[in-house]
Amino acid sequence: MPELRQNIITREWVIIATERARRPDEFVRPKKTITPVPAFDPGCPFCPGNESMSSAETYRIPEGEGWKVRVVGNKFPALSREGDRVRRIDGVYRSMSGVGFHEVVVEHRRHDLSPALYSVEDLAKVIRVYRQRYMEMRKDPRVEAIIVFKNHGESAGTSLAHPHSQITATPIVPTQVRHRMDEAIRFFDETGECVFCTTLRRELADGIRIVASTDSFVAFIPFAALSPFHLWIFPVRHCSSFDEIEEYEITDLAATLRTVLGKLYHGLNNPDYNFSIRSIPAREGQREFFHWYLTVIPRIVRTAGFEIGSGMYINTTLPEESARFLRDVLPE
């Protein structure tokens, strides 16, 4: 019989469709013969030597006379760095000036690499850049929320092959972020505990949905995962804001994320995916009720009419079986 599960953190319900469940290995992408991607593309604005083709640089990790990681403005930004935050109210209509930040993190000099194939140190450098830009954007009084995210693959929304991720800073707190804060506060008021810490303790105790772990981070598939192989990476140390991550934790996060992405890369033949860092709003400080984390969502199923009409997802794999499948994959 199908089972409905509720995610205690988001309060979202998901249908685990056991009667139409698919084995985890059925989601492995078929291998295709494709044209090899070159290590350097003369037409790519993110390749070294083509820096003049991209928008203004805001930050870099240097390497000799060049760079290791580079941050530039998005060529087609969703938000403008210039201007005041102005709210307008006209009866039922609400609007605001679109000020904020929209930056691109060029993660590596090589055009042909996937993060699953980075060294741990290369991935740690990218995370350090995330932290630096996050801290800088948080200083701007117009900024209310900062979202770090990566689109990998066409179905995940990427338009350029060169490995990159993005950081946006918005002048409002998105509804989804506010909703999760409200649920975290509700849980804390009822129990006196952080719902994220409570979830992590239970997942570690159960063990059946754990995919990988280090001293500082645990990667697992949630009990009520919305889609196949949907993963969360939680810091073990309670911390509300991503930019408060410590240096030793950056190395551990890089190792954990590389393991997770490597398992997806080798186990499912490099699926498209999105990852994002979920953190407390920029104007908030350290809070007992909130815990930042990173989520990875492989794009191996499509959102259809039921999900759009109900806001509830159907997951055709058991989270426990997906976790076991990934545990057995040995990233190279």
C-alpha cells in the first residue's frame, strides 16, 4: 500500500508510491556517445584568457598571475546592484524595486570538469568563495536573504558548460524560507529543541538513510524525500548561518559534498542536479531554532500535474533503498 510521509522540518507531505515503486538502479542514465568536452573553449567567457568576455570581476582566488576561482557579475542579472530598496503598495498590488546581487562563481579553470571530479581542496576553495561573498553581501542593509546555488546539466537550468555556480541576494525573505523559519520556531516553542538537530540525531540513530558522513557533516536522504535521491547535508555543529562555517568544517564539507556528487556521478551516470545552501535570513543572527544545511536534488523525474495542482510530491522510490544504493557506490 502507498504511504504518506511528512517532513517534520518543512511540514510537507509526500506520497511514497510503493505499488509503483522503481528500483534505484532503474534511474541510472543510459550511457550515450557524446562529443568530448574540451579542457579549453575559445568561445567560453569563463575559460582563462577570456576574462574580458565576462562581466566585471568582484573577487578571485589568485594562482600566480592567473586565478583558481573567480567571481563575476551575472551577464543577465535578476537583480540590480544599484538603487534603493523601495516598497510600493497599491491596494492589493505589492511591488518592490529589484535591488540585490546576482553573481557567478567560476569554480575551476578547466572547461570540462564536473564538481564530482574536483579534488577536495579545489571544492574547498569554492566553498571558501561562497563564504566570502556571503559575508560581503550580508553587510548590505538592502539584503534580506542570500541564496547560493548550482545548476548542473540542461534539465537543471544550466546554459553554459563551464563549471560554475551562482549567488543571489534578495531584498525580501522568500516565502519558502520564511515558512521554514516559522515551522522551526513552532517546533522549538513546543519542544525546546532545534528541529534540524533533532532530525539529525534520529537519522544517525536509524542509520538506514545515511549516505556519507565525516566528523562535521552528515549526508542523508530524508525520511519524506520529495523525489528519488533527494539528499540533505547537515552540519553536525548547530549553526544558523552558512557564513559562520569554520575553516575545518569547510574541508569536511568539501569532502562530504565530493563523496555525494561522486556517488551520483558514478552510480547514476552523471545526472543533472541542483544544489543549494539553505541558511537563516541575512538580518538574523545565531538562533537556537535554525540550522543551515545544503540540499542536492537530482533531476531524474519530472514535476507533473499532480505536484503542480496539489503542492504534494509523489516519490516512486523508497528513501531507504535509494540511500542503500548510494552507500554501495564507490566514488573514484
